[in-house]
Amino acid sequence: MCGTVVSNLKSRNLTGVKLLLVQLVDAEGNLLPTYEVAGDTVGAGINEWVLITRGSAARKETGQENRPVDAMVVGIIDTVTVASGMLYSKKDVERMY
Amino acid sequence: MCGTVVSNLKSRNLTGVKLLLVQLVDAEGNLLPTYEVAGDTVGAGINEWVLITRGSAARKETGQENRPVDAMVVGIIDTVTVASGMLYSKKDVERMY
Amino acid sequence: MCGTVVSNLKSRNLTGVKLLLVQLVDAEGNLLPTYEVAGDTVGAGINEWVLITRGSAARKETGQENRPVDAMVVGIIDTVTVASGMLYSKKDVERMY
Amino acid sequence: MCGTVVSNLKSRNLTGVKLLLVQLVDAEGNLLPTYEVAGDTVGAGINEWVLITRGSAARKETGQENRPVDAMVVGIIDTVTVASGMLYSKKDVERMY
Amino acid sequence: MCGTVVSNLKSRNLTGVKLLLVQLVDAEGNLLPTYEVAGDTVGAGINEWVLITRGSAARKETGQENRPVDAMVVGIIDTVTVASGMLYSKKDVERMY
């Protein structure tokens, strides 16, 4: 998650949805030049890795059923583990700052 | 948002939907060679940055439930902010004209 | 719209759906090497520019609710207009023939 | 259609669905290096051109409503015709063997 | 299937969903540099080939209806067979270890 988007003139059903700018990462954690806008339900912060769900799944949260959103941040990632070890750890990244 | 599309012979459920031609931008605000057609619910104007929602989300607005549309402009963007500062500001862009 | 597709052995719910072969165009109207098959609800003809809707939107027309189709031609485009002028006009194209 | 996929340990709602490996073709009928897995409702055979429907449309067939499938073969293509003539004919292809 | 993803701060409806990191393969079985996160309903293990279903199909399993997930592992692949023979066999791969 890397930024926020503000829109005042918008669909009434979007009122109250916090919109995030999200940048994709590859499997090594490198930032990709691909961005998208997603709603937020978990309070994600800058530089955190997040889970995004797209399509009708974005409206499965209680209270989001009628939102005209097609992407939603539904989780903050703590760890990503592969066969060779830990690929990402939120704690380790935060220790770097 | 960069243009409009007019269709007279069309599905009855499309009657009354204003169709916009929208051009995508990258994270630096450069125009990309990718366009799409989307319905409009907010009265977007030429050169404004807009929020598009795709898929079934496009029909979540009141009165749009039965429209055969798969993309809808649901907001006009005022600002896009990232860690290093403001990436886009509608006001600043308008001041340039 | 550039061709038609015929299938006799098919899902019962597809019976009576006219299937078109559609070729995509870029913003300058050049034909792209990308094709798709879509149902037709408007009687589109060869060389006409058409509006396609994808996903669940393709089944929003009356009588199409149970069709196993994921793309539908829902309009014939008359004009596409951008800030610098008219990009496409069905009438002008027809005058060329 | 170019192959089959077998899965024994699977979601209960997938039981009884025949899974095909499908290879995409371009407009000249050349095989593309893009494959996908789709369910089968029409009994497609090796080398036949098929119609695939994706997304929620894949579950529109009677009895498929609760299948966790996102792509389904819903027709076997007999002919594809464009302005300049017939692009594909199932009969002609079969005569070649 | 190549890894797992853990998220503690997440949408309530995601509670109890095991999240997998899945790497795509091409038709020759080579690993592609494309990954995605999907829920698991079948207990997939490292290096197993799996069936993924996307979109609303991901919520067709009993008990998954309200999950904000857009991709779900719904089967472990045993074999993939094409005209020229067997492309993949879970048993043969396991014999290699």
C-alpha cells in the first residue's frame, strides 16, 4: 500500500469508503510498475503488504454489499513463506526503519 | 476522461446511459495507450481523472441494476497522495489552463 | 464486428444466440490482432464498430438471463468524439464504400 | 481442445465435472502458447474448436449452478466466417485426417 | 502450490481461510514468474499442481459463500493428458524425490 486517493464528487454509495493506491510486488518483493485503487476495510498503512480481493468478492464484507467497488484491501500480510524460507516478514521490514 | 461515445441502435437497457471514452494513466500521470468505454454517473469532464469500477460493481448505483454495463465512472478524483507527496491534484491541473 | 461463428452441438441455453467474431480497434481506429466471440442483441453488420459488455453484464438484457455467455454486443457505435474532434463516425465510414 | 485433466482430491462440488485442457488459437487458426482448464458440457474431442464461456456464465447450464468452475466449454464450433470467406470449417479439418 | 501467506489483521470473513501462494506453470510444466494468492479447500502441499477457480466461483464451496476471496484452490491435479501422451503425473513427480 503506497498512497491514498480522495474523491469528493462521487457515487453516493462510495461515501465513507477510504480509497488506497496500491502498488503490486513480484515474488522477490520488488515493486512493480503496476498500481490500482482499492477500498480499505483494515486500516492499512504505507509500505505494508496487503491482501486485495477483486470483483464481487470485494463486496462480501458486512456493510459493503452495495458499494460500487471492484477491489478491496481485506488483510495486512504478516508473513509469506515458501519452501526455501521466509519471503516476507512484516516485523523484519519494520525493524529496518 | 477524454471523450464520448454515441450509440443510437443499442440494447434497450442502455437507454439514457452516457458513455465516456476513458484513457488510462500510469503512476506518474502519463497517458497510456489504453482506452475503454465506461458509463458515467458523476458528470465527468474532459481531462479530469476519474475512478472506474468494473464488473458487477458497475451496476451497484441506484437505477443501474439492470444496465448491461461492465464499467462505470463512479467518482472524480481530487487528489492522489503518496509517501513522497502529492502525485495529482485536480486544482493544480486546472490552474494550468 | 468482422464475422460469424456457428455451433450446432452446444449448450441448450445457447440456442438462438447469434455469435459474432469481433476484432478490437485501438484509439486511432486501427484493427488490433485481438478477436473475441460475443453474442449479438442488436443486429450488428460487418465493419460496424460495436459496444461489447463482458461478464455478468452480458446477461442483463431481457431474455438473456440464463444464457451461458460472457460477452454481448449491446450497441452499434455512431460516433466517438474526443477533445480534438471526431475520432469515428459511422456515416463517414459508410460514405467511403 | 487438446487434453484432459484428472483430479481425485477435489472440492465436492467438482465431482462429475469433466475437465479439459484447452489451447487458444489466433484468428488464422494458429495455436497460441496459452492454455486453460475448463469444464465440459458438450463432449468435445481432441482438435475440435470449442466455445468457452468464463466467469459466472460458466455456471448457467442446468445442474452447474453450484460448481466452483470459472470456465466451461459450451459449444463445438462448426464454422467461423469472415468477410473474405470461411476461416474455419470443422468438416474440412476432419477431411484432412 | 509453493508457499503460504499469513495475515492476522484481516477482514472478519477471512478468519479460518488458509491462504496459499501459488505459482503458475506453462504447458510444459515450467514455472512461470507469475504468482497469486488463493484460499485452500483441499489441503494442497508444496510442489503439487492444483486447480484454481477465480471470481465468484471461488465462493461456491459450502461454507465459503461469504468469504471475500476471489481465487480458491479446488483440486489437486493427478494427471494432465494430451494427444501425444501424459504431460504431468503427480505420482511420477513424487517418485523423483
